[in-house]
Amino acid sequence: MRLVDERSWKTVPRSVLVILGIAFALQITWHGTQPRPEARAKDLSSPPPSIVLEALSLGDPIFLAYALLLRLQAFDNQPGISIPFKDLDYARVNEWLEACLKLDPSSQYPLLLASTVYAQVPDEPRQRLMLDFVYRSFLNHPMHRWPWLAHASVVARHRLRDLPLALNYAQAIADLTKDPSVPSWAQQMHIFLRQEMGEHEAAQILLGGLLSSGTVRDPHETAFLLQRLEELKKAEKSPDMTKP
């Protein structure tokens, strides 16, 4: 037994069908005349205060820091739009990286993002902001974070073409990571940068000091440094030597 009688669409008055058809056609026409929706990047807000983040972590700041970094990393790919890094608010990016590093000081991820992702944008002010973040972070934990400052030195040298800045980073590594666990190439970066700057005499002194200190123990590395020292001496004596 049917509880409700089903009525055929043929029983609907013709005038109602006409009105529905006109309404449907108007809706299609209206949508067709509207401009395509333009996806707009939402402003990247500042991170919550540290006390709030600590409360949100529920005793697991490492997980929260990682989750926030993933959110930050995905911010440039919002629904309907891909935001170029150069359009991001790097002051806010810096704030998020600092907040995540404060949540998990042992994490390398914020420094990795700063030096190898965000610092690659072809925009000098933004690059410098990221490199400065790496440098300041390095000063807090030199032995743990020196690899990222070494990378920052390379970026400063080859992307910014700022030799003094690259030298400042490389010198900081040499001064603050006096430990055999730090590879000699990292502690020697400042010497080769000084040579590029034309400071041959200073480079000779530093290179000689490095050799005499016994810091370099590998025979191949010692031979290489001796060769570079000899090259510096010859370059210093060459009358047609030109500065790079």
C-alpha cells in the first residue's frame, strides 16, 4: 500500500514548467557572465605567543613544531592558487620559523627551510632576512647548527655576491666551532673567502695557523692546504696579480 501517491511530471501545470525553465536558463546565463573567481592569498598571520603555543602542544612541543612547519611550508599552495615565495610576507615567515625553533630547539627543519628553500627566492631583502635568521640561530647553538650557516655563507657568496657577508658567516664558524667533530672544510671556508677578496696575506697567516695548530689531521687535507698556501705565496709575489 502506498502512503503517498506519486504524481507524474506531466500533471505539473505548463506555466510552472515554463517559469522553472526560464529561471534555470537565467541562472546559467548569470554564471556564464560572471568573471572567473580570482584566488587571493590570505595574509600569513603572526604565530600565537609562546605561552599559547606551549599550551597547545599538550606536552609534545616537537610534534607541534613539526606540524606548524608543515603548515607554513604548505601556505604557498592554497586552494586555487600557488603563491610565489617572493610574494610571501617574509617577516611573518621569519616569526614562524623562530616560534617553531623555540618550541623544538633540537630541530634542524626551520634552518633547512630558511637556508635551502626560502633563501632561494630571487629577492635580495628576503634572502638576507632568511640568512640573518640562520646566523642568529647559529649563535645560540653553534655546534648543532653550523651546517646551515655554512650553507648560508655559500648563498651569500654565490647568490647575493656579498663576499664580506659570506666571510662573516664563515669566520663565525671558525671562531665558534673549535671541535674535532666539525669537518676542516667548514672551519677553512673563511680562508678561501679571504683569498677571493684579495686578502692574500691574511689568508696566508690564517692558513699557516691552521696547519701549525694541528687541527687538520688528515694527510690529504694537509697536502691540499699546503698546496693552497704555496699558491697564495706565489700569487702574492706575482707582479701582474689582480684582485677578483
